[in-house]
Amino acid sequence: MAHLLSTTCSLDVSSSNKLHFKSINQCSTPIPTSFNMGISFSPLKKLSLQSKRSAKYVVRASAVSMSQEARTQNDSGSQQTTDGASTRKKVMVIGGDGYCGWATALHLSNKGYEVAIVDNLIRRLFDDQLGLDSLTPISSIHNRIRRWKSLTGKDIQLFVGDICEFEFLAEAFKSFEPDAVVHFGEQRSAPYSMIDRSRAIYTQHNNVIGTLNVLFAIKEFREECHLVKLGTMGEYGTPNIDIEEGYITITHNGRTDTLPYPKQASSFYHLSKVHDSHNIAFTCKAWGIRATDLNQGVVYGVRTDETAMHEELVNRLDYDGVFGTALNRFCVQAAVGHPLTVYGKGGQTRGYLDIRDTVQCVEIAIANPAKPGEFRVFNQFTEQFSVNELAALVTKAGEKLGLEVKAISVPNPRVEAEEHYYNAKHTKLIELGLQPHLLSDSLLDSLLNFAVQYKDRVDTKQIMPSVSWKKIGAKPKTVAA
């Protein structure tokens, strides 16, 4: 076992796809406080950071060897060895610089878990490529982690690299030795996956291959590790029957069986999630991996107890037509006086949840791990709304704040049913102790006030949808200056 203690190194990812670790004493330049990724694409051909030009990263790895004795779960954030010693449970958050990942990493650290973030920081690059920006100014990952340490005294380790590069992921696993892995590290936007061929291929490659690498890393290096994977309710589509949690019992020609619930993905992004679920289910059966698939609904909000502690911990909030989700987008549109953009008839119904419930659900899944060989599926949302219902709620809340809010119907860029039956079950997390934050007038007021606070940062040119499911083409699309 490698004994790596407070080691800082530079990581060079070159065109040969080999990883080269150097001692800090061999570095000719000081440790950067932020990343400037010089990456060339042809075009987006090597979007997963395998570029022709070399890209420098800094990896901070701090780990000590742990006993290999069997351990039993104790309180939140800690576990107990068979000799009675208590240790902190180690959680690796892949994609920990993103919207859900950052909030989750801070929440788990605050709850006493030992946390490491693994991220290639490419989400920030997407904004640069598409001319987008978060409503909120977000600090570099290094400044975020330093601020968290100064406020709480708690360390969060950082591994910067691409999980599609197995050698990098293997080194991170062997160094940190996670007890649980929370996997947010995927391209998470349906519109992004439908921009053009190169982004569709990137989404499928990054998401499917990255998840496969995580599964192989667990098998090879941490076979008792529990995988908590963020899936999506979008895997199910909008069937004309109730949506169960992962499985459905059916009788056909006199025979009965319990089978995975049918998938009806509606974008190349959603299809990648379906492939992930199948791969994880197979490896649980074949290798005995323990995994929980959290089929998450649409997330709204920006504040958690931890991100509200300091301006450098503030989370990102996307309002554009590529990465922004419905309720967040509507609140920003209301704040700047833009009509709420209802796609088509507005009857599209989905499950929604507050970001505070996202972090709570992940913690619950970690504290109640799946059994070896078990593939669990939880539907992770708290309420169902149609787009029209959300628009009405935002209109009413905006009027209370003196905002003039109106909704308009815009051509639907997606291929989807605009009026449909939707009833999805979501009881398993409630049974395990989830205490949901339901959408209320006070929460909408808070989100609208937050949007008003940062409204000067809104680029109204990014509000209208610009990605069409039917017009996706083979040639890469660029953004006009």
C-alpha cells in the first residue's frame, strides 16, 4: 500500500495520455491558485482533456494507510473497526466542483466525513466555450477549499484529473482509499448533448467510460466501497403508467417476474445515464459491487447551510438555455423582467427537489449502504410540477416582491410529450429518514431575492433556448461573439 502523506505534486497530461508525477521540489513554477487550461480542440474532438497541447494540473494527495480489518458502520461520518477504534468514513466526491457536487462535498465534510474531490474542472471550460457564465461569481476550486479550511478547520483533499484516464483514477483510489464514492462526474446537460455530433459523442464517452472506470477501480482497489451514482428521472421518460423505483413486477403469458423498469431516454445525455445504470447493475451481479443509483429529479435553489457561510463558498447558478434548470431559470427571468419561457404547451411534468435535499439524500445513501452485490434504485425528488405550474408559482411570488412577471409560450426545442400522465413513486428515501424542503412561498421569495441580488450579471442573450433536438448536425457549432 502506498504511504502518501501531505504530498503535493504536479500532474502532466500530455498527448501520450501518460501520467507523470513530480515532486514539488522538482517543479520550476509555484503552485497555482487557479487553473488556466490551455487546450486545443479539433473541434471538441478531444474535449475530455486529451489535447495535442500539454495541460498542467496540480494534485494534492494526502492519505495515510488504514487498517484492513473489517469495519462496521457507526455514526454519521465515522465508522468503527472490530477492535473498537473509531475512524472517519472516507468519501470521494467525483465531480465535486460542480453544482450538486460542491454542495455535497461541503455538506459531507461538515458532517464529519473525510472528503476528497476528484474533478477535471471541464465544467468551467464549457462556459468559456459557449460564452456562458454562472449568475453567481464562483471562486476557483483551490480558493474554495482553502476558505472552507479557514472557516471550519476541515480539510478537503483535491485530485485534479480525468476519470476517463484509468491510471489517474487508480492513483487517486490507492492514495485516498474511499469507503464510498459519490459519482457526479458526468456531463449533465441534455441540451449540451444535443448541440452537435462532437458534443453528443463527448457526453456518451465521458459519462459511460468514466463510470466504467469507477467500477473497475472499485473492483481492483476498494471492493467494499459503496458507489452512490447520480442517475436521472429522465431515464424513465413519461410512460402512461406509474413510475416505480427502479423495478417493476409484471405478469406476461401467465408468468411473473420483477424486471428493471423500462427506459425511455429523450436525449443523448439521458441515454448515457441508461447505459450507466445497466453497467452498474451488471457489475453488482458479476463482481459483488454495492451500488445505489439515485434517479434525481430537477434540482432548484443555490444555498445550503455550508455554501452560505462565505462568499467564496457560493455555489454556481445556471440560468441559460443549455445548463439552467426550469425553476432556477424562471426566477432569474423574473428578476430581470424577461418573460418566463414556457416550452410549448407547458404540461411537461417532472419531479423536483431543493438542492438541500440533494445533499441530504446522498448522506442518507452513504449512511445506509447497499449490500455487497446489491443494485438499489431510489427516485430522488420530493414534489411533482408541470412547467405551467412552476410559471404560475413564480409569477405569484414575483408579484409579491413588486416584480412584473408574465409567461410566454416559446417553440419547444425538445422532442417530448407536452401533455402527459406522470406519477412517479419516491418513498424509499423518505423511509430512510429524508426530511424534505418542499417548495414554499418563502423559498421562492428567497430564490427570487437571490436572483435580484445578482441580476446585473445576467446576459439576456443566453436566456432563450438555442439548441434544437431536430436540428442537431454533424458539424460543430460555435457561439458568435
